[in-house]
Amino acid sequence: MMSTATPSLPFVVCTPAEAAREIATEMLDLVASRARAGRSAVFGLATGRSPLEIYAELVQRVRTTRFALDNVWTFNLDEYLGLPARHPQSFAHYMRERVFGPLGIHRERGILPASDLAPSQVAAHCRAYERAIAEVGGLDLQILGIGRNGHIGFNEPGSTRECRTREVMLDETTRADAAANFGGLERVPTRAITMGVATILEARRIRVLAFGASKSAIVRRTLEDAVGPDVPATYLREHSDVRLYVDAAALGGLSRSGANR
Ligand code: F6R
């Protein structure tokens, strides 16, 4: 008989700073254990507000300890299409300023989808992105935020469980949320390249962040709605090593009984 049980998503209720300390420790432990095995750790990284404290924590640990992160591989989830590579709102700029520069990650090891491709180049670029992840052994740990519409990466509502790295049209909620950064909705790109849901779910570990009251409605739907394309974040419930870090505001009125500690 087929089970009708809905898979659940383990979550931890904590502050952003506590999440950052725990995840940074996990990442540095992975770097050390992969180094003992003679290989580099491979991280999938997100931009946006949610992971900022993790990056700041990593920068601080690298500055104050003997840890080096210069030999990791990192792959970003997504990038806007149609922006010059050095545009201040490009995710490449965000990563250079906050992560690659301060952590000393060489540009060949800190990889993002390109933002300035001609339409004829996009499909081959997306295939090459998937290949590049596979060639370094796949993602050891993926960091994710959740969009208010339930997107992960830029896998907007409607994205299937099987989709892979590809060009997407951005949802109006996503564009509206970015409008302030771009100085107006009309300046926000309409298209992007994103890792697919299948690409994300192949990561060996996934750590998800959702903080603040603006995330409470989507956290509830991520935890409770049927798994499927209406809320792509629900697909995370099918992963065997996933953890959601939420603060009390993002958990809203939900019971903490699902918390895994
Ligand atoms: C960013 C990304 C997005 C964000 C999400 C949450 O690279 O892929 O899915 O993680 O929109 O954004 P914040 O963290 O700004 O709330």
C-alpha cells in the first residue's frame, strides 16, 4: 500500500546569529573532513538577506583562526539575466563583496551563472553549469533562503520536482521584493538563470533559513501544504538531510512541536 504520510521538514527555532554559528561550524567541519580525504568541499550558496550572517560569521572565523576557505568550490543558486557582469545588484557583485573577496576564494572557484549572455548562449551555459557541479563531485551542502512566494533559488511557483538549471521568468512577487534594491520595479530584470529543484535536491545536505514575520505565511505553507509546484519549498521535505532554521517571528503561530531540538 502506498503511504499517504506527508514528509515533514525538520526545523530549529533560533536567532539568525545562532543559525549562522551552527551552519558556519558545519561548513568548516566539512572543509576539514574533505581535506583529510584529499578533496575540496563544494558549497551551494544563496544571496539575499537570509545568509548574510553566515557569511559574516565565516569571514570572522577565517580572520581570527587558522581556517582557510580558499580551496572550496562554491556554486551560486542563481543570477539575474540581462545585467552587465559588474552591475551593483548582480549576485556576482554581492558574492565578490561579501564572500569571495573577504574569504579569499579565487574567482575560478566561486562560480555563478553568467548575467550577460546572449539568448543563444543560455541553454549551453545551463548545461555547462550542471556539468561543472558534477565534475567537482556534487554539492556537499546547499544554503537556501525561501522567497515569500515559496521559491527556492529562482524556482518560482509552477516549477517541477525534475527541473534543472535553466532560464526562468521572475514572478511578480520576486520582482517587487527586489524593487527597492534596484531603485524601482521597472529596473528589476524579468529573467534569471537558476539551479533547478532537482539540482538543489541532489545536494547531500540542505540548510534553509527563514527569519522575520514577513516569512511566517510561507513558512507555514512550506511545512503544511501538499508537496508540489504551488510552493516549491515544499519539495525540500523530500530530502533526507535538510534542516530549516526559523526564528519565532517566522514560525508565527505554528507549534514548535516539529522542532528537531
Ligand atoms: C537568492 C535566492 C532566493 C532567496 C530568497 C529569499 O540567491 O535564490 O531564493 O534566497 O528570495 O531572499 P531573502 O533571503 O532576501 O529573504
